[in-house]
Amino acid sequence: MEPPLLGRVGNSMAKIVVIGAGMAGLAVALFCARRGHTVTVVERDDQPKPEASAEEDFTGWERNGVPHARQGHNFLGLSSRIMREEAPDVLDAVAARGAPRVPIAGGGGDENVLSRRLVYEGALRRVVEAEPGVEVLSGTSVKGLLVRGELAGVPRVVGVRLPGGEVAADVVVDASGRRTRSVRWLAEAGGRPPRETAQPCGFHYLTQHFRLREGQSFPALTVPIYVKLDYTKLVLFAGDNGCFQVSMTVAADDPLRHRLREPGVYHRFLESVPLTAPWLDRSESIDEPHPMGNLEDRWRRLVNDGSPVVAGLVLLGDSALQTNPAFGRGVPLAFLQARHFAETVEAADDAAGFVSRFEEWAERNLGFWFRAQVASSREQREHIEAGVRGEPIAPPTDPMGRFIAALAIVSEDDPEVNAVQLRFFNMLMTPEALVNDPVAAPRIRDFLETHADPVVPAQGPDRTEFERLVAH
């Protein structure tokens, strides 16, 4: 017999514990609370400072639990659409803290929110903390899952253990990120391991932040802004309050990777790139280059051999699905999961079945994004590793890779195709919809008939010049 659910409110409301108050945890807490559920959020890091200044949020808020908090972020159109539908006041709060909202070509009200991660997260955090039905426990680490017996032959999670006691729940959501301890906790409870797919990216990121000087403006606001060279990829993120970030992909075995962190070296290289140079001319750096390594594409699923490995626990955000952050897909994927969880959690009376159904939904609705990211990360790694070795860059050979490469080239001179590219980049259309788009697809296929090897032309120093700039 299934243990009775704890903390029921009426016939359909649930008591939920969320581990982690990052973007995923805050979103699922807010979306659930606004449907009448009761939510306790447990966060190991302290809360942001109470000051109103966005700048103080950024410089003074220690987010040790989020290693990529100070990396560049794209808040893509899909994440903005979901937040607009679920909690438009959050977007208003982010905008009030200095983040521009830029319409995306194609209409429909979709937009990019240009914000640094901590500014967006800080605004979202304040909305969640003020939401009736949500309690946020800051500076508190979860010590383990509270397990009571079994259900359908798997451990039944009924809450979490904290240093000072226990918090009971109908469902526990692990949104603690890529460092999740749920795999270990499940093993301690005698459960089977989740099913995992993992691919190391083979590169790391280097990000530096800049602020426009007084009287200056951003050269452009369109997302994405990127440069692909033989040995690296640069992505520029316009943000809030006149700030922007430039992130560089560096091969893990690049012999010059450490030189880029020396004072002035990264800046000197960026000045040599035609796209980034105008941005640097208008700005001043506000920090030193900050690395982020150990990148991988990983998917943890709480099903194995066709059946759930636990009841009453859901992995969400990077705890479940972490992707190479180059395309900014982490937040939209997390918001998709958060909304689906909030829409379906009242059906969690069948706690083991709920886990299975949630994972089945993820496979149908998120799986194609993950597989596309795995293929893209592999191509990116092979590209920059060949560039570091000085070898010729081979064009993509898989059909989707060739289509995407041709899309980037054709969109340069075709505004209609560029509009389609922007909607795809913002996850407002799926890969399947892209290759069947009535506007872009025929033009891309016509291009491929006459260009067998589509390669995006490099716009910046070659490897020899890069080595001269960095090594001296």
C-alpha cells in the first residue's frame, strides 16, 4: 500500500520541497505556488543583498553553488515567452533593474531579455520570496532525502533532511544543478541508479564583463552575436545597465589557454576581432577573465530499464539536463520542465507513476534539443581542436550540421531567412520545424546544391596571428 501523502491541501494541492534556488528552482516554486501548491525552497547559498541596486546584486552576491553565475547568459525568446505566460511581473521586475527587452523578428510578442545572470536571478528571487505559499530557507544545505519504505518496489521519498530537522513533502524537486547529490542519496536509500547519457565537451569557457562608458550605446542588440574562428568561438551577450560579456570557447588542450587569463591578454585578442573591437572601444572592463571548465552534455533520467528508480522525486534543470551553455538553452529547458511539473504535480498521488510520466514527457519534448546539443558540441570540439593543431577545418558532414552551417551563411544576406534563424536560435521553433520551414528550407537546400561544403567564413585573426597576440 502506498504511504499516505503528506501535507495535502484540499483534494489536489501538494506540499513540495525544492532543493536549490537557482533559475530552475525559483521558476518551479513560483509556477507551483501560483497554482495553489505549498512550496519550501532550500538553498545552500545566502540570499541576495536587500539593496535595490542591480550592480550591488552582481558584485556582492556570492553564488558559490552556481559555478556559471558569472558567465555570459542569453535569456532566449522561449524562456521569456514562458515567463510572460506564467509570471509577467518577473519580466517587469528584471526590466526595472535595467535589463532591456528586445523584440524578436517574426512578431508574436516574443523578446530577448538582455541581462546578466545574477540580475535576472536576483529579481526573480525577490518575487518568489514575496509569493504567498512559498518559504525560502537560505544558507541551509540538504543533508539527504527522507525515505519512508518502498512504493512499487522503489524508495518512496517523502521529504528532505536538514541540519536542524526534516521537511515533509508530497514531492521533492531536485533543482540543485550539475553538482546534484541525488544520485548518491538514491544509492544510500538502496535504489537503482538513474539512467545517464554524458558527453564531455572537451573545451572550457572564458568570460569577461565590460561596461559602456558614459554616453555610449551598444553597437547592436540582436541575439545571437557570435564569431566562429578556426580555433575558437566568441559569443557576445549584451546585458543590463550598459554591461556586456564576451565569452570564448577554448580547447581543453590548447597550450595557450592559461595565457588568456593574464592581465590584458584576453583584451588584446578581442581588440583584434572585427566584431568585438567596436564594443571594446566604447567600454571598460569591470572584472578579469573568468573560466568555467568541466563542461559536458549530460542527461539524468529517473527511469531505468523502462521503470522508475524512485517515487516522489523529480530532477529538474541542470540536475536532470545540462547542456553546453554556448547556446543559452539551459534556462529555457528548465522553464519548460518547471511549467510541466506545475501543471501536472496534482496528479502525483501515484508517486512512482508520476516520475515515469514526467520522464516520458521529457523524452518527447526535450530529447530532440539534447540530442541536437550533443551533435553541436561534438562538432564544435572537433572544429576548434583541428584549428589548434593547424589542420584544415572540415565542413560538417551530418545533414543537420550542414543545414545549420548553410543557414548561417544564407541568413547574412537574406532578412527572411535571418528571421527564421533567430526564431530557431531562440528555441521558438524546433529543429524539425526549421528543416521544414516554407521560407527558409527551400532557400537553404538551393544553396546546398551549389555549395557542397558550407563553411562559415572566419572573421578575425588566424591561428598564427592569435599565437602572436597571446604569446607576447
